[in-house]
Amino acid sequence: MKYVWLCGASEKVSFEDSNNWRKECVSWFKSFSKHFRAWNPNDYYSYSERRHNSDLEILLFCLQKVTESKVILVNLDNIRMSVGSIVELAWAYLFRKPVIGFYEGYKGKDDDELRSTIHSWVYEFCWRIELGDGAMLNALDYIEEYYG
């Protein structure tokens, strides 16, 4: 079985905003994927519930999961508020892991506007970005079809 690491804002958004899309992805892979399962970091660590001894423990855990994953799926909504996610994307880039992004709420007009919204480096880390309504499901289908 191959794994997808679910990357996206956690610390500066509500737990529901951080977790709902991830739970949906985990369910989607269980129901529709022959090749993948998804790792939800919220199943292991939470900013609201201290189950870890140090922030280094979380950092090393996430590094391990990124290196073990076949693909990284990143929710680009609120990505500028998520230092941890940007670090995970840099690791994925260094390890040549495909990063598939999605941004459901994006209403921009072109790539230049997208680059300025999410940051040009984040844009470059992503191998593909799905935008607008249905972006997350399109990204999930893409991962299954191209990396499965």
C-alpha cells in the first residue's frame, strides 16, 4: 500500500477547518482507491490536546511521514499561515515527492495572481494544482490515476 500525506494549515485555523477535509480524504481513499491510504496528522498530534513531549517530536514525526509517503496532498487554503506545512513542502521538494495542491476557494484570474496568493515558492513546490469548486476531489482522482 502507498500513502498520501495530508498537508495543510492546522495551527492557526480551527480544528474543524484543519480536520474535516482530511477526514474526507481518508474516507475517499478507503472507498475509492486501490493503491493509496491517507495519513491525517491530526490523528497523531493536535495543537489543542497536548499528547507530545516536544515540538521536535512532531517535527520528526512529520518528516518521517513525508519521507514514507508516495505523494503529498496539500490544501492551499490558508497556506501562508502554516509554517509547518511550508516546511513539509520543502522536504517533499528535496525528496522529489510529487506535491498535488488544491485550493477550493480560489477566485483569482491567472497564475501570477495564484503565485502571489499562496507564495511563489509554494507554487513551485506543487507539481499540479487544482482550483475552484471540486478541486479537492479532482486532486484525489488525479493522484489515484497518475500515481496509483
